Amino acid sequence: MTTPRLAVVFNPAKISKDDLCDAFDRVDEDACAAAEWFETTPEDPGRGPAQDALDAGAELVIVAGGDGTVRAVAEVLAGSNAALGIVPQGTGNLLARNLDVPIGNVEKALTRALDPEERAIDMGWISIDGDGDDHERAFAVMVGFGLDANMLVETDEDLKDKAGWLAYVEALGRAVSDAEVVDFSLTVDDGEPEQVSGHTLVIGNCGTIQGGVALLPDAAIDDGQLDLLLVSADDVTGWLDTVRSFVWDNGVRRFFEKDAPLVDSDSARHLCGTRISVELPEPLAFEIDGEEVGDVQKFAVRVDRGALRVR
């Protein structure tokens, strides 16, 4: 089998080229020697290097970095003839988790990336009104506002460096106190705009977050659908209802009853579609694939089925 032309896009703030080369040498010395290397910068977390890799004729692009770098590279590779391999180096590693890529072991991740077996996964695309940027942004995992975005904004960076994803737990308590139920407009596919209420909205291409929590239990990364979770719990009773829905109805019960339907509650609602539009009454903190991107008031998302080849 012919070895594909290989490029490596890496974030030097997360892992050095020397460390990657050492791991490569233990996995496939020939592949390392043939690879072309592209480094990200604080100003360009991956789009430019990924485009340079494509322009150089890369057929396989291995990205070593956190969620922001992975997302930026995936955005460029979507719709191209190049496949993506991931060496996760961040805190969240959300796409890697949903693809079962080995985390915390560079050699195992490289071995997976160099395996010729590929699959096509969906990509989500989001356009944000008023952000001064005409192009759509890609997302591989999820976008949203509310507790998820607030938790990212509230997370202490020093604690995050020392404690990893546990830092998000510390931030969750502060994020809950900041959550405020708002009324907003939600449109799914060709339906009429619906007025809904909630403090958290997550739209996902896949549904697993840190700690193996299935935030969107029915989300599949290759089903041509986006899954949506709307949470409106605003008191102890509402939160108990939401937790029961996650842990029991859509967790334990469905583990034993494989065909059991997804259960909504008074404070947690699930939907799915291929196109979703949202207009909020005011700008709120927003996240794309685990990264806070500022305040957003109006946005639209769509799914692009099978747009990205991954190892």
C-alpha cells in the first residue's frame, strides 16, 4: 500500500517538534522522515498551516494540539481529499474523545493516525451575525451558550494547567449562579420560529464531553444530523429533574433498555435537525468546540454530512 504524503501541524505551546519526532521514531521512522512540518502561532492556531499542508500536496494531516488547533485544521480539511489524524494535547480533547483516539499517549495516538483505516464524519458549520467575519466557522463537536460557555469563561487558567479537566468542575459552581433563563427564538429546519425559554443551549455534532459524560446521548458523528439540548432548570427542583433525566432516564435506563427512547423533562428538552437558527434577546457568552469565542446574539448552524475523513 502506498504511504500517503504526510504533513504534521503542531502547536509548539502544547508539544515540541522534538518530542513528536521522538515518538514518531518509535512508531514509524520512515513516516517521520518523509513528513512535512507546519507550526501554529498564537495569531494562527491552525488554518494557515493546514492550508499550507494541503498546498504542499498532503494526503494525511496529523494535528498535534488542543481543541482549537484541531478545529482550525479540520475546518480547512473538510471537503478536501486529505485525511485528518489527531494527537490530542489539550485539556478537553473533545473530538478525540468522541472518536476514541488514545489520550495521554502520543505513540498510541500516532499509531492510530498512521493506520490506513478511515471513516467519514460530519462537520457542523456556524455563521454568526455581527461578528465582522463573512465566512462560516466549522465545528466538529458542539456549539452553544449558557452553562457550557459560562463554565469555559469562568475556568481559572492556572488551575486548568495544574488540574486539567477537573478545573471545569470548580468553574461549574460559579457558572450555575450566573445562569439566567432567557426567552429566545429557535427555528429547526423548515419549521416556524418557536419562542422557547432556557439558560443553556447546546447544539452538537457528537455528544460526549469531559469525564465521558454523554451530554447528547443520541448524537452520532456520522448521521447527518445535529442534536440539540435546551435546559431551563432555574431552581433546586428543576435541577433535580434535569439530573434525573440525564442520569436515570437517558443514562442507566437506556443502558439496560437499548431501544428505549430519549426522554425529555420539564427542564431538559432534546431536538434534532440539519439546520438550526437562534436569535437571543441580547448577546451571551458562546463557545465553539470547547473554546469561548465572545458574546453572540444571532447565529445559524448547519451540518455537512461526511465532509471530513478521519483516521
